[in-house]
Amino acid sequence: AIVDFMAGAFIRCTRNSDIILLALDDVQWMDEMSWKVVQAIFERGKNVLIICGSRPPSTNPLSVDSSFWASLQREYKDNHRFSEIDLNPFNILDVKEMIANSLDLKVTEVDCNFAQNVFNTSGGMPHFLSYMLDSIKRNNLTARLENGLVGLKSSTGKEKTEFESVNELLLYRLDSLDASVRSVLHLAAVMGTEFELLDAALAYEGVFCVKETEKLEAAMALRDSLDLAVQEGIIEELFVGGEDNNNDEEVLEEDYDHGASLGDVYFALTGRKSHPLYADNRRYRFTHDSWRTSILSCMLHERRCDLHEHIAIALESYCADESEQENNIERQIRILKHWTSSGNFVRSANISLKIGGQLMLLGLNSQGIMLFDDSLSILKEQGMDSREESHGGICISILNTINVPELDRLIKLNVARGKAFSTLGMSKQSTISYQNALDILNNTICADSEDFDRSVSFPIFSGLFVVLKMGAIEQDEECTFEKHLISKFVEQARLNGDPVHYGRALAMQGETFGRLGNFEQAFQSLEKIKKIYNIKSHHAAICRAYGSDRVAQAFSHSVNWNRSLGRIDAALDTCNFIIETLLPHCDPKNVHNSFCLLYSCIVTMKDNGLAFDARRALLRFIVHPFDEHFGPGGSTFSKPLFQPILVLLDLQGNEFVEVDKIDEYTEWASDERNMPIQSESLENAWAAMAVSPSVLFGEIYYYLAKRQNKVHVRRRFIQIGISLMERTLTKTKSLPFARMYSTEKLENIKAFAKEL
């Protein structure tokens, strides 16, 4: 939905222009979601020319979708919509010509040694070359040599004229600046490639302990230093003007000239709006990243960390003062980057968990994982050269020194990472994250502290249970690992006393009993849940802790238990309870949770004359909320099942009457690509909830085959249906209900085939 929204907004805002040039540099750093936006603009835009600059993809892989990249290389290139240009460095002759053009000389006047020196220093890179020549011209470093040609002044003189690298040249220019300007540039370099004047001023005040009465004077000095850096070509202004806010009190300045009247302006505002530079805020950018890199390279690591911390504190304090900024994800991510770079693990983790959770709700799990990894890197990089023992990627010496808040965040980051990978269907990576969390918990000294809340470990047990169901963890025939995991979780959660965690532990216990065929024990666990669980007061907290309402899903599993025991009425009563009582109180944006709750109901209701009721529930609680909150571009790993299940319910509900869309369904099913074969981990996960999706796809072909008059089509559909159902038998050996269901449906379609 976000991709479609951003691409749509861009196209709508530019549709009246004859042509739009979208220029993107360094796209090797662009993330997957940004590439999807560019892809959507390319595919839907009619008047857009896109130019992307990148380092060689062979050494700097792009995060672009592989199928889109293949299309660019083939059909789009053939249709002259895509072309690739390799830009090589200048050779010595090109450099000589550029020297002549820059210094208003003829090519024949340029000394060969001069050209060779410039070529060696710049590496033939045009941008570096222009900086070198600009520096040479600014500092008047050339002279007529004895041979009559123009070259560098003698290196024996006081001024340095030969440089071993571009970095040395840039540092030479920086050293010629006043110390106060260099200090401001140090701050600017730490802030980033781009920064706002107001943010720089706020950080500057924190770094240099500026008093309230000295703010205006400090602001003017800061702006003068930045103006000088602009004149030197180190940074450039992107735009000038205060921050937009129609609700702000209007600030007027007559005869505005470089902010000269700032001292006469009366501010009756608070927070950022009260700052002397608010009305004159502007954005700056380093003219080339080489400047920033050179400045950072001459700063001590501790100094950079200190500046990052001051910047984070300044940005964060003003966000707290202004409620509209508190939920500004772009600004929050900027604050996060500074806390991460400062080495403050707890502050970084707090923001990562907050923003990452929001991104996961939007289906942006990969982006959430990137944030979690950035925060984890703070501890992982400490002692990374050591060969000592490590747990969860962190050296034991670090684990021995962390405090309770740091351990708490360390566990939560690994759990959040595990949830995100699990939602993406990447069960192996999810397992590693959960096991890392457990490993860290068991090997950190402060975990035994009375101040440490052990409930932070409960989502680890739940997560390991989820990936176990996805087939990511192998266990023996007695399911020793699973039983031990659940026993430990139930006991710890019971002692903790929180119904959120105890309910989840009982749900896990009931699910395991049911899968092992111990249905009476499973129902005992469910009865305990009924005594402590209230969806109105517990649902949100359970979703926060475990990603979805795993406690409510125990009722969904009981539908399968009742059906296994032949208690059809009890199973249908539970379906009705889920649809009428539970689902209306669930968060409609958490579509994954709603689908997990409804999945077993759909399977049982459709086989007992209630296919249309199941279809209405699917539309009401799943499809329509998903479209409303996420749109056609949204994603959740149950989404590929929406259309096939809607088709199946329509066919089964109308088994003995005409189906309006039968021709449409037949054509749709003829293309087997419309049956989204799930990954093995997702197939296992859905089978553990009720039945394998493949058997439902097989049923679609069964009901379509029964309506076919064309023999060859009917036979093909029967063969496809049987193939889909047979593949589920090998994957559901440890899931009795799913296996029983697949066996029953396979017998039905084979019996139908024999009748023909």
C-alpha cells in the first residue's frame, strides 16, 4: 500500500508536466522498498525519465527485484526503455584537457608532470579532479615553469603543492579555515550528508553549553561559519525559509537581509518555534561526501560519539516538546541513527523497537529487521576482534558487564527480529534469533538479578514454538524438545501470574496436546484459559507481546479437536463463538491474527453446509479490512490464500446449483500459477493451524472437474487436484487432523475419478 501510495502521489503531482527527470545517485545503497517505488513509477509513469547512478553492480549488488532487473535487461532494453552506460575514469589526456579548461589555458601549455600529478591524486575521477583544480585555482598554486609551460609551484616552497591523495588535498583546504569554522564543520559532518540549520543550532548549543541569553549570538556565529563553508564550496544551501506550519504565529521581518532583523523579532512560541533561527531555517548539504569523510577521518572516535549523543538529545528534546514530531518516523529514524552512532545501546534499542513495531504492522518486516540489526550492532561490534566465547553474536566479556536495562532490550530486539523473520516465512533465520535470545538469557550474569523481569523471556518460548510448527526445528519422536519447552514456559508463566503470558503458555500446551492426540488434556488447558482470558482487556497486550493473539487462537485449535472426536455441533458452536464474540474485538489492522482465528472455522463450516457464512466472515474480517488498511500493494503471508479460498467457498456453497462465475473460475484455475504454492515452512504453519493450503487448492480442482463437460479438461483438473492433495500427505505426518483431512479429500477425488 505504501509503495502504491508513494508512486501514485508522484505520478498525480507530475502528470501535467511534459517530462519529469528523476535523478537518483548511489542507488547501490537504496533499500528494497525504495526500489519498489522506483519500479512502480517506471511501470506506471508516462512522462518520467529516470537516471540512476551506481557503482558497478558486479561489486555493489543492487536491492532491486530480480524479475524487474531481468525485465530491464531484456524486453525493456529491446523496446528502448532502458539503457546502461558505463562511465570510466578520465585518462591522462582527459585530465590535461580539463586542467586547460579550468585554468583558461591551451592544452599545449599544461606541463606533463603537472597533469600526471593531478591524474595520480584524483584517480581520474571527474568529481575529485574538479575539487583538486578548484583548490589549485583558489590558492594560486600554479606558475610558469622554466620550460615555459604551466605547472605547480615548486614543492620546496612554503606552500604544499603536491598531494598524495584527494583526502590530503581536502584536509589542506580545511586546515586553512578558522578553528571556529572547523568546529562547526565537525558538528555538521557528524549530523550527516544533509542537515538543517535549526537542528545544527540546537546541537551546537548542547555541545558548547550555550546559555539562554547567548542563544542569538551563538546562532549568528553558527550561521556565519556555515556561510563561509558555503563560499569555500564545502557545503551548499538546498533551500532557505522557515518550517511550514499554518498554525504558527506569523513572523514578519521587514527588509529581510541575511537575518539582520532577527534580534527585533518577538517570538511567542515554544519548542523549536521559539528558537531565533526558526524563521530562517534552511537545509545544507555537503557538496560531495569526500568532504564529510575527510572531516570525520580526522576526528577521534570518542569525539564523534559525544557529538552524536548531543545531537540525539537535542533532536529528541524538541520532539518531546512537539507532539506532531513525536510520531514523525523520518525524524525518529534520524534520532535513532545518532543514538546508534553514539554507542548508547538502550536509547537506540528503545527507538528501534518502537519504529520497528510500527513498520511490522505496515508489513515492512525487512525494514524493521534492518533497524533491529543496527541497534544490535552496538554490542556486537564491541570486542568483535576477540576470539573469546560468544553468545548470540556478543562476546562473553560484554555480556558479563551489561546491566539489567541493556539485557532487557537485548532480549526484546532478538525477539522482535524473530517475529519479523517468522512473518516473512523465513523460519530458519527466525529460529536463530529466538535461540540467540535464549542463549544470551542463559549466559548473562544480570539475568539472576531481582530487578530483571523474567517475563521478557516468555515471547522466546512462544517464538520457538511457532518456528517449530513451521518445521524449522527437528525433534525426536517423543517430541522431547517441545514438551520441555512448554513445561518450562507454563511453570514460569504461572509463577509470574500475568494472564497475558500464562494464557499464551496454556495455549501452547493445549495445541501440543491436541497435535499429539491427547484431546481431553487439550480441552483441560482450554478450560483454564477460559477462566483467565478476556479478549477486551487482554487482546492488545497479547498482540504486543506475541505479534498476534495466540491465546484466542486456542479456541480455533479446539475446532479441530472437536472435529477429530466427531463432535461436529461443538466444533460449529466454537466457530460461532469465534465469529460473533472474538473477531469483532480484534484489531482489524492485524489481519494475520484474524486469519489465524478464522482459518479452522472456514475449513469446518464449509464442510457442514455453511460455506456462504464462512465466505461472508472471510470478507468481513479479512479481505475488506486488509484492503482498507493496506490496499492492493500491502502484504501478509496469508494474502495469497484470500482469492483461492473465496473461490472454493463459492464453488462448494453452490455445489448443486449454477455458479455465476464458473467460466471465470475455470479460466483462472487453468493457470496453475494462480495457486500460490507456499514455502515448506508456511505450508507447515498453516497445516498446524488446520489443514495444508495445497489440499484446499486441490478441492477447487475437484469441484471444477465435477462441472466440466470437456473430458480432457476434467481429467487435467482431477490430476492436478490429486497431485496437490498427495503432496500434503508427506508433509502432515505429525499433524493428525491435517493428515486426516487430506486423506478424506483425496479419497473423495479418487472415487470421483473412478466413476468417470
